[in-house]
Amino acid sequence: MIPIFDTHAHLDLEPFSPDRGAVIRRIESGTLPIIPDGLISQQPIEMTGVLLPGIDAVSSCRCAELAKQSPIFHAAAAIHPNYVVNATDDDWKTITALAHSDAVSAIGETGLDQYWDYTPLEQQIDALRQHIDLAVQTSKPIQIHCRDAWNEMLPILRQAVKEKGLTGIIHAFSGEPEQAAECVELGFYLSFAGSVTYRNTKFSPLWESAKIVPADRLLIETDSPYMTPHPFRGKLKRNEPTMAVMVALRLAELRETTLESIAKTTTQNARQLLGISKNTFSQIQI
């Protein structure tokens, strides 16, 4: 079995509404939505976990409900930076209550986004700091979204780590090796998504980042229904959590190791970070 832990999948969102039950059954059985040629098709997949991040108060509640349906699922609660502009006081009360409950395992996804012009940056920064305080108060890891905002993000993370002991995940890491090294030095886990599988040379800095992350700080994700991995972009109507195995396969290629070692190590890392029951996989250096 190839153990796969997808640390970021939006199963609560509308693209999964028509057949969410069928998708969950594929997750539970380790079945891919498309049959690949070669290595993976010959090896069974075991989905050991899927972390479901909220993007607003309603979404976070849905993720918490989904997490009750299967021990594979774990929920996170937050207001995504692009949706902060619409958040009400009641929304923040809901997120705070979820954060302090056993219903969620992490605070996320939160962060900064200057690619989309939905929420003023200062408002995003204020919300990020609120989420950081929740993560610290509850001793739960934070899930950081950073898109075109490294110059603004890193000083905030430096301060939060130094003064508050913040820990967590850089979700769908998209930075260069220097940024990867600093995030690792700050104690964060780096999660790689479908973008690391893309073959356009503009992603070469990301490939280099994937090579230098220490094994004990490496995670994988799908960001389902988005970021479908190569070679299935345009061939699937959406991404699904089992496709995280394609990210693991690409990391194995980049790091010159095996799919099994990437899968086992990233599963172990995810379980350790989220405080999930001690796993039985032996640590493999990659």
C-alpha cells in the first residue's frame, strides 16, 4: 500500500456537490478518478488522511461536519484572505468557537493574497494576525496561504514564531529556494501541490525548492478541486484527494527517491503535525 495524506482539499465546495458521496467512496477505497499508465496503476493507494480547510464561516462548519463522516477526514477553520472583506462579527464568532472546539484540528486557510484584488491588503493582514492568535491560543497548527505576498508574509511569520511560537503549514508552497529555506528555519512544514508537477520551466524555482526541504518538513496536497496535477490537467473536470499520489510521485522524481518513501514520510509528518494517533510507518530519509 502507498499511504497518502492530502493536507489540503476543499471537499465542501460546490464542484463536489453533485457526487460528493462517490468522491468520498473513492477516497476511502484509494481509487483514482482516472486510470494512469505505469507505476501507480500497479500499486494500491491507502488514503491515510485528508485535511479539509474552511474558507469562511459556513465553509468551516461544513468541513467540521464532513470530518464527522469518516476518520480519514480532519477539519480546519478560518476565513480565507479573499473572503475576509465580507466577514461579519458573527462569522468571526463562529470561527473562534470552532477553533476552540475539538471539531477542528488546524486553523486554516488564512494568509495573504495579492494575486486577486478582493480584499485590501491591510484588512488581510489584520485577519491573518487574528488567525495567528487563534492558532497560538488553541495550540493548533496554522495553514498559510501566500500568493504574490512573500515580502509582506515573511516578517509577520518571523514575529509570530519568535514571540508566540507559531507553527504550521505553508499550503501549496509556490516560492523560491530562499523562501523555502526561511520557512523551514522558522519551523514550518512546506506542502507541495499540483504546481510542482507542471513541466513549464517557469516552475523550475519551485522544483528546486522541493529538492531542498528536509524530509521531516515535507507534505503533499491537492488543493482539490483546483491544481490538477500533470499529466491530467484538462483531462479531469476537477482535482480529487487521491491525486495527491501524483504529487508524491513528482517529489520522488525531483528528490531521486521512491514513491513509497515520499508517501510514508509525508504521511508521518502530517500525522505528527496534526496530533493524529501515532503512525506505524518507519521514518525514511529522503
